[in-house]
Amino acid sequence: MLESYLSPYLLSYVNKYIKNIKPEDLQVSLWGGDLVLTQLDLRLDVLEKELYLPLSFVSGHIHELKIHIPWTALGSEPAVVTINTIEFVVKLKDGASSDGKSESTVSSQTKKYRSGAGSEFTPGYIQSLTRRVINNAHIIINNLILKYVEEDIVLSVNIKSVESYATDAVWERAFIDLSLPELVLRRLCTFSDITVCLDKRNASGKIEVYQEPVIYHWNLTTRIHMTFKNLAAKAASVIKLSTFCDELNLSLSETQLPMYIRLVQLVLALYYGTLDLPETGTGNSEKESEETSGKKDAAAGNVYSVYSTYYESSKACK
């Protein structure tokens, strides 16, 4: 049966991002078409490497994961992945390098699980079918919680619903495949009911007074346009993102404004490469310090320019 050959490949992806998963114990559920896992911890080092973010994951947890595979209609119906409540806590990277131990373990386990496939289907056929399933996967996330912690700042983002699915050239939902001559995949992502909170914590790490949300009930849509070099490419060579929203209302209190400016400064420092990280002396520390100071002044000017624009826009909307 096709299930016995494709299941190890699909389950290897689950094992890549989730800890303590034994695919051989879960194949029966997946063969039935539905797999349900609860209380899962994510492999944070793998996520950091693949996302290329200047952030470090402190924790990552999924309350419930459901995977539905339409075995009898893999060529026309998408697999559905539903996540009910996923939480992340991140902080700024400190420059420490990981030892790669976990990644090596995941790689060896993935090879082991994939080796369970038989010889009736060729590896090329299995890989092609697996890519098609992944390209058309319908992803639903209910209750996404992101939290960023930096010194006395706590930035929380709560999204009630996230949905992502494959589309055709006019951005309508469709079952698609990567094919010549275009070699393009498109996905639409919708984010519903986004709430952004910005709070200040004390020396013990607790928030004494919760501020009103900075953004409340915000909805947006993102179009993802991915171009591949060839049919065998594992990743897109060019990714273009376009984000649309009908309305955005931003509200800042006197307590939140300094924290907001610091966050914008942080974003600009990351963009310009002027973020201070522990480094050893190079002999030109004085010159480097002057150059960094100049870049920081420019970045700070950009921060206040952003705030001035926001302030003037707010007055104009009243």
C-alpha cells in the first residue's frame, strides 16, 4: 500500500520539528487518515537554523496537533494540518553558538524512519509525491501566541486564527503542482483577530500593571510568491511577500511610547547591523566605536522620524 511507503517520509518531517516523537508508534493513526498529538515540545534549535531570525527561542509548545491525510485522493485534495494553541517565547540572540548535537540526532533519526520505505516505489517517486503533498498542505492555526522579552519590555502578539493554503495564478484556492515553464508556487495566508500588547515588567520579571493593547482586532492577508530554479530544488530561490490590510489602528500610552521607540531602535539596529554584541577587541575599537555611534545617531533620527510621521497621521485622522 502507498501508505506504508509514504508515511515514513511524512512522519520524518514531524520528527524534525517536534521532540520525543516515535513515528513507528504513530503509523497506524496516520494510515487511518488522522493523526492527533497533544502536549508537544518543539525543537527550538532546528527552528532557529531554518528561520534565520536574529532571535533565540526560549520555549515552544503545541497543545494539540492534528494531521489529516486523504489517502484515496492525494492527487486532488490537500492534507490538512491543524494546530490548536501554539506558544513561542523569544529573546534577542546573545551570539552563543549551538553544538549541533540535536540537529545531528534529528538527521540520523530521519534517515532511519525514511529507510522503512520499500522498493516497490522508487525514491524519486516518493520524494515527488511527498513534495506535492507538502506544497498543497492546508495549514490552520487556532490561537497563536508569540511573546518577545527584552530587559523590562514584554511584547505579546496573540492571533486568533491563521490559515495558509495553495492558490493558482489569480490567488484563488487550488490544488497545484510545481511544473515547467513557470516553476512558481503561490500561497495565501490570512491572519484574523490580531492583538498586540506592550507591557513593562519589574525587576522580578512580573508585570504589575497591564496596559491597553497597542493593536486590537487587526486582520491582514499575505501573498507568498515562491520561484524555484528547477523541479528538484528543495527550497525557493526567490520569495516575494505582499501584505494587505483594510485598516490598522495603533494606540500608545505614555508608558508604552518609550518602549515602542526602543523596539523600533532595535529593529533599525538589526537592519543596519549596528546592534551591540559582546566582541573581542580588534585593534580599531576606537574607530569602530565612532562609526557605530554615527550609525546609531542616524538610526535614532529615523526612529523619531517614524514617530513624528505617526503623530502627524494620528492628528490628521481625528
